[in-house]
Amino acid sequence: MRVNEKQERLFTAQELAEILHVSKSYAYELIRLGKIRHVQMGRLKRVRQCHIDEYLTQREKPVLTD
């Protein structure tokens, strides 16, 4: 665990959905399929900001130039 992860906010699936502009069920699916890393505390699943950033970076498409 990185030092800054200790202080990083944990987001719920609902908050993740709002950040990504997707449905709550799709946010849960991203977590369930392992497409976004998460922290599990008992039954609760939370997502760190750095893991959201990581997911978005992986989804970026390269800019094509002519």
C-alpha cells in the first residue's frame, strides 16, 4: 500500500456511478468483474480515487494524427 492510499477517500458504487456518468448497476458490474480495483470491508466494496484514475487511464484511446 502506498502512503497516500491511507488518506485517500473511498467511494461507494453510487458515487462511482456519478463520477463515471453510468448507472449504479454498471458501476457494481465494473467492480464485480475486476475492471476497477476495489477495497472490500466485509460485504462493503469501496473504490479509491487512484483506482478510478487507473481505470480511466486504461480506457483512454491514443490520438490519431494524419
